[in-house]
Amino acid sequence: MCGAMNLIQARHRLHAGSRKELKDYLIRCEALSRQEFYAVPECPPVELPALATPLIWESPVRTPFAENNHARADLYPCGKGWSAPTVILLHALMSTSDQGYREWARKFNARGWNACFVHLPFHYSRKPAGYFNGELAISADLVCTGEGLRQGVVELRQLMAMLRMAGCREFGLWASSYGAWIGSLLMAVEAGFEFAALMEPIVDVEHAIWVCPAAMVLRRELRLAGIDHELVSRHFHLTSPMDCLPLDGGERVIFASADYDQIALKEDVEEIHRRWVGSELLHVAQGHFGLRMMPEMFGHLEATGRL
């Protein structure tokens, strides 16, 4: 998988002006607080359907790719209606099928929870023509990467606002890898979560860029363009989960790390678990792309009375 990711990223070459573009972007963002960077415009009233259906709206964060400039959440309401608690499902980077997430939505529905499967930036219905699913979400174009993260968080805040208008007051997060990175950032600007299951979250951005085996081509391009650690780190106050704390406190957060993960290192997940005081931590014997973690996490939510 890491080899495939590097092969795909080889299509993304930086140019002579890339360093200046990144520096100008960082200067615009440096003075912003996290709340300002992820500020959400007022949402118009919306009537959520009683049946499973997609909810589509215009993204307030614009990118050069028209297909990516709409937000989408696939809604899976339970029999209790939208006043019931709602879990938001956030997929991994380059996720290619929503079949498994539909199964998890049904499991949550059976336990009295509504479910929303969100198409994160550059994935699924938002994939621009000519690109692979999620190819543009993380690349050597760090301006595009940063704006994709901002887009994901802002749209989730809009979704939560729409759900609140429909009567929902309790939320859950079911998030994996890239989705757990976005979910972690969301928790720093939104409250109201009964639980947040953050599985193999990308929390150490420094490692994700400069060490991770899936980013070999990405960092080659950065070095060729003269982009170094110090320059990139100027954005961490807005995009690094290690540098934020959840508004609800750590007690509602369950992290899960994989023993053999080379992308979201076990040590990094353990570190954010220590920083988010009161959070729980599950260890699962798998790599980053294993299949054991979600069933173990769901069992833990049931065993601890969160569902």
C-alpha cells in the first residue's frame, strides 16, 4: 500500500514557485486562531429526510477542483428520527469502498443511533476526473493539503449545525486514519460528543511528512523545492492534533493504535493519549491496513455502555 501511494504521488511535481506559494499561505494563516481558521458560516435551515439518502451542499471552502467543491454526507437514520444521537463516520485516506461503512451504519442504527457517512475532500463523489480516490487529499502541494483539512473540518461543523437544527443533541465520532486526523481537529472546535473512536489517527504531522514510508516521494519533492521542516512546522498550530485539546475533555475519547503500524506509529498515538488526559487507549495486533481494529472498537463501545 505504501508503495502504491508513493507511485501515485510521483504524479505530483512541485515547481519553481512552490516554496513561495507555501510561504505566502503560511503567512496568511500564522496569525489565525484555530477557531478562526475553521470558522463556519451560518447554515440555512434544512429538513433532513426520514429515509437513507445523500445530503449535498456547497462547500464554503473553495478549491481549484469543481468536483471537490461540494460537501456530501450519506444519511442513515434510525427509527427514532433525527432527535436521536448521531454518529459521524469518517473514512481513511484513499478509501475505495463505502460497503464496510454501510455495515457499521446499520450496526449503529440497530442500537438507536443515526449515522452519517461523510465523503471527505477529494474522495468518493468529490474525486476529480483523472485522479484516484483521495489522491489529492495529501500531496507535496501542502497548500492543497492544508486547505483540504480545513475544508473537512468546516464542512463537519456545518453538518453538526444542520443536525442540531433537526433536533440532534448528542454526537459520536467513528473515524479512521486520515478521517481520525480530521476528527481530532474537529474536536478542538466543536463540543457535544458522547464518544470519539479515533482509530490509527494521523497525529504527528512531522512524522507523517518526513518519516512515514508512504510519503517518500512527497518529501523528495519538498526537498527539491527547498521546503524544510522549519517552514512546514509553521502550520502545525492549526493542523496538528498534538497541538490541540478536545473541547469536551479527553474522557470521551478512545484512541486505538496498531502494534505494527508504520504510518500512525503506536508511540505517537500513546503520546496524544497522554496529552488528552482522561482518554482511553486500545492496542490492536495489526498493521495500518488491518481489519481487527473496528470490531474491537465497537465491542469496547458496547462493553463500556456508550451504545
